[in-house]
Amino acid sequence: MLHHSYRKSVPSNMRFPCLTRLVLCLLLMALASFSAADSELPNIGDSASAELSQAKEIELGRVLLTEIRRGLPISNDPELVQYIQALGTRIISGGLESNFPFTFLLVENPSINAFAMPGGIIAINSGLFTLTTRESELASVIAHEIAHVTQRHIARNLENAKSFNVVSALTFLGAILASIYNVDLGQAALMTSQAGLQQATLAYSRAFEQEADRIGMHLMVSAGIDPYGMPQFFKRMHKYTQLNHGKLPEFLRTHPLTLQRISESEARARQYRGAYAFNSIDYDYARARALALSEPPTELIEHYRVKGRTPGGLSDVEHYAYALALSRAGRHEQGLRRLEEITVNTENRLTVRLANAQIRLAMGQTATATLESLDRIYPGSLPVTYYLAMSLIKEDRAQRALEKLDQLSRAQVQHPLIDKVKAKAASKAQIPWRSHESLGNFYAAHGQYDIAMEQVELALQSPGIDLSSKARIEARKIQLRQLEQQREQFR
């Protein structure tokens, strides 16, 4: 485990952008979303008739997802994206009946935090990989946040406000996000909110926290995950606070932790009997990857070099992290040799071979044969398809890369990263309209509608576009124009 001193402070450009601009964008996009879903816009000034139904909460979640991707440093690393999504999906599939389309995000931020937003958005900071040491601990955070969504805690807070309307809802949600990454800004936003929401509502009530703990632990157990991961995580948070002279981690600003809460979670965990998984090899490699991609490579290389000389040497997971750090430092050949130190088995085969392919691609080589073999074993894998497409593009087989990416989309694997690679493949395959369309989708997913509109225009002007594709892109153009016009009216 890496020493905490490796963790960096959050640079100002990684913090949440100006709250005024954020809330403005949320409001305008929400109005457009609601207008598309309903024949009439909701009366945003009428608190008596306002109600955040589940359908509107899902719509609001779609709006928030776009702005979160625009304003926060969301990880696009295909392997970490897939791991977080898979862990979240596993927890949900353990027995949860919910209509929310959950999306799990990893924020590239070293602080200890996580948050849930209406409509099924769950985000965790990469700093949680530093604090946690077992998958059950990380799963407890995700399960807790899932419970906040399924029990509609934020929605219930909003509905209980005296002056609930769409404006107050978006202002409040923007303040929550801002408070997570810039506390002073979040508090100021709440103080000035026209909805008159109290700062105290930033934090979940004790009753909501108890409910999220109880339901979250039930979800863990239903998914076969060790329930003791939750009290263990609470203890780590408590110890972290003590070691930092009582300074609360950002997570505790919205999720108050008491000794009673720790003891209650321990008592609840004791009620469950059975064999539960407290860790997984996937977590170990994901944790190592998250640290290797976020810490200064020179410090990591020195850390592993020194540890490698100790009697115990390095574990397979540490060899993996060492290899990634060497590659990040441009020492690719040494990274490949370090991977050869790993004992490959069925549990780590995918991760190790992907690392080999990633390093070879960074060297300007290809790894198509290896990746095609992995694709047959792990069909529908985001990282496998991503690296395979990149390798095929290097071999001037861009059309084949597009085919593989389209297969992934048809398998309902959705991520902006896919659109970005599609754009590159289509450009290399000399299909300009597809390249521009994919880039437009990528920028739209991040709320950059002006750039998305430019790409749509270029797609429509490109040669070789067929009639059905042109009609689809024309419809997209109308949608983007409406969003951009509404945004301009309020600037």
C-alpha cells in the first residue's frame, strides 16, 4: 500500500466550475428536457403544483450527468470505468428493484468523497482507492450512495422544502456538488438561493443516513459482499480524522459519522450469517491502477524499486502498478519486462494482457492478435474493444475498428469514450460525416453544445452521407440548436 504522503492537493482547475454558470446551464437544459418529455413546461414558479416525480427525477439525472461530465474531471480510463460500473451493477443486481438507470462515475480527485444525484448518478473520488484496502469497503460506499438514490433522499429533501420548484431544485443540487469540491462556494450558494433552502439540508439527516446504511448493507449481502466492509470503512474514516487532527474528510461534510453509527453498523453486520466476499483480485488491480495513474510516476518507481529489494519483494499487483508507472515515465521496455514477473492465471489474465497491449500501443506498436484473442473470451468488454480499435487504427484497419465499436454500441455499452474513438476511426477510414457525428455526440455528452453543433454542421456538409443518416443528424441539429439558444438567452 502506498503511503498517504503521495497524495496530492487538488489543483484549482480540478475543482467544480463557477456555480452560477453551472446552475444556469442546469436550468436551461432541464427546461429543454422537460419540454421534450411533456407537452407543456412545468410552472417553475408554482411551488404548490411542483412535484419531483420519479420520471422527472430521471430526466433531471440526465441533465446533471451532462453537466457533471462537463464540470468535473471524470475518469475515461476504460478499465477503471468498467470496474466501477461492474461493481455498482453487481450491488444493484443483488436484489434491488429500481427503475433508475444507474450510472457510476469515477472522479479523478484525491480527496475522500462520493456523492449521489437524482436519477441514479453515483460518483466516487479516486481518493477512495487510497483509503480503502478491500473491495467490501469500497462497495459499502457505493451501496450507501445507491440507497440514497433508491430511497429518493435528495428528492424528499427538495419536496419538503417550503418553496420547491425546478429553479430551487437545480440551485440546491448545484450547491451540493459545489460544496463537495469547494466548501465555501457551496455554502455561499445555499445562503443566496432564492429558494431559501437552509445550509443544514446539505447534510443528509440522521434518519436518512441510518436508512442508507441499513439498505446499503442489505444490498451488499444480497450481492454476496461481506457486510463488515461498512463498519470497517467507517473505522478507517474515523482514524483518518484523528490522524488529520480532527479535520473532517469531505465525505463527512454530507455524511455525518458518529461512534454510534459505527457501533450500529457492526451490530447489523453481525446479524448476517454466511460466506461473503470481502475482497477480489479485480479490486486489487483496479486500486493499483488508480494509484499508478494518479501519483507522480517517479515517486512510484522509486517506491517499488526500494520495496522490490526487501525480503518479501513485490506482489503480482505491485509488479503491475510498477509496470504502469514505468510506462508513464516513458520507460516502456522496462514496463513490459516488469509485467513478465507476474504469474498469469485466469483471474488476472485480462488485466495483465491489457496492460501489455496498452504499453505496446504507447510505444507505437500494435497488439491486435492479443486483443482479438481477448475479444473472443470477453465479448462486450469496453477496455478490450477500446484498445483493439486503437490497435486496428494503427494498422490502417479503421473500418474494422468501426465495426467492433458499433458492436459494442449495439450491446448497449454506452460511454463518451466510444464516440471519441469512433470519430478517430471514421476519420482514418475516410468517412468524414461519421467522424463529425461521433465527435458531436462526444461533445454533447459533456454539455459543450456549441462545439457539438459545429460538428453536426460539418457532418451534414460532408460527402458520402446517406439519406437516413442525414435525417438523423438533422434531428440532432434541431435539438442542439434549441439547447444553445436557450442558454444564450440567459447570458
